[in-house]
Amino acid sequence: MKILHLEYEKYPQESIDILESKHDIIAFDCNSQEELYSHLESNFYDVIFTRLGLNLDKRCIELQLGKIKYIVSPTTGLNHIDVDFATEKSISVVSLSGEFEFLNQIRSTAEHTWGLLLILIRHLREATQITLLNGWSRSNFMSDELSSKTLGIIGYGRLGQIISRYGVAFNMEVKVFDKDISKINDLPTGVEFYNLDDILKSSDYIILLINFTKDNIRFIGKNEFMKMKEGAYFINTARGELIDEDALISSLYSGKIKGAALDVLAGDSTWGSTVQGQNHLIDYAKSNNNLLITPHMGGYGINSITQTRKFIVQKFLNIN
């Protein structure tokens, strides 16, 4: 089969070699959505290996109808692919979604999430900047601490379970919520299940880790932020579309939320190497130290990238 590979350089050479021994691969260094459209108008493929930063939307799929059979993405989230339209046209979407046994070995996003929390509450960004200017005053950097505080985890899937263990290790009271009640059977020592309202009202630190679905868009909005404990911290490393970003900014301005850290913004899964359009959260973060934003890099650990790409290639080969 003829494969368009949009992330060729990020895959281990051994995986590329296996693919090339069985299929015809065209590596395309695509820098924009318009460039992708243009390429797909005159080139046709059985398979597209895609990546975050490019949107395999209805238009892309329509350009390849009659030829394309598979879309492959080494991600769990799929909001950069029009899955509904692909399914309607009998195109298989091959991803990491549901691969729980394998994903339990992948820790990069969990580590990044915990790192954001520590950087935020310890004022490490500002402290580093001051030191680089030869400052040595610590008086403005009195930090909050995690020990004996309450950690609320919204979404008790793979990442939620890993983060809950981090919380226990830091001597925190860990509360978890998930829509899927089966996930909260046999909770480990130090972790307890609470309903969403209880977590919002009682947690000092809230981490959002639910899956992206159409039903979960703006899952955390104005009402949820209003219910949060005064002075709570909020972390989101799932998907930007899961929160009402304007409501978050309002909560930060008012002091209702003491600080927030985000690895994701609404729409960022289809961005390339630059932010698309004006973003109010980034504008706020430029002049306020209580908001940290990183560029959807949680999963970008060396081991995680290597292992997920190896796995997705093998998964694709197993069905061909």
C-alpha cells in the first residue's frame, strides 16, 4: 500500500525500516494545513500516518475518497481527525485509544503534569528569571506546599491513576471522580472516590484528566469554577476544549483560582509550530505569573515518543 507519512522523522528507524519493507512510504514534511490540502488534491494514498498540528478533517478525507483505507495516529486523543466522517466512509482510524495495557508503561504526560504543579506553586518560573538578573531575594517566593493538602483528580483513567499515586507519595489526601463507576472499584490505600461537586468544593489542587469527547466539551465551565474552593489551583493536561477558557481567565482575575497550569489550549491539536490567532490565555500569561502554559508537550518524552511510535506501527502491521 502507498503510505503518506507526516511525522517520518519522529519514528524509530527500525519501525520505518519494517514499514518500508512492506509498503511504499512517502515522507512529507508538511508545515501547514493549506499545504496538506494542496498535497492531497493531487496525490492519493491508501494510508496516512498523521500527527498533532495537522487536521485530518472532512475536506482531507474527501480528497482521498476511493483510495484511503486507514488513518494512523500515535495518540489517544483524536480531535485532530474527523473520526465520525472517516467511520461513515469505512476508513479505519488506528490509534492508541483503548490500549490500556501498553499505555500503563507510558509516563511522560503524568510526569509533566506533576512538574507543572510543582513549578506553579513553588514560583519556579519567576524565581529563575530573578536569579538570571543576579537577584537573590526569596521574600516574594513563599510557596504553597502539597503535604496534607487535598488533591482532586477529575478522570480516573490511566493518567488519573498514576497521578493519584504521586499524590499519595506527597502525603496528600487524594480524591477522585470518574463518570465510569467501574474504574473506582478496589481503590488503593489513600485514594477515595467523591462526586464531582465534592471534589470541586474541597480540593486545594484540581487536575483535569478526562478524555475528549463531544459530550465533554467545556466540561469545566463557569459554574464549576465558581464551585471551586477559594484559592484552589487548577491543572489541565488533557485537551483544551474540555474547559471554558474565558471562565478560567475570569476566575484567575478575580482570585477565585490562585493559579493554573495548562499544557493544552482549545484547538491546539491542529496548530503547527505557532499559535493560530490571538489567544486570550496566552495574553493573560504574558503579564500574570499565576498562569503557566506549555505547548502540548506532555507526551514528548524520549522514551514515550519512541515506544508509542513503535507500538502504532506494529498495531497497523498486525491488521495488514
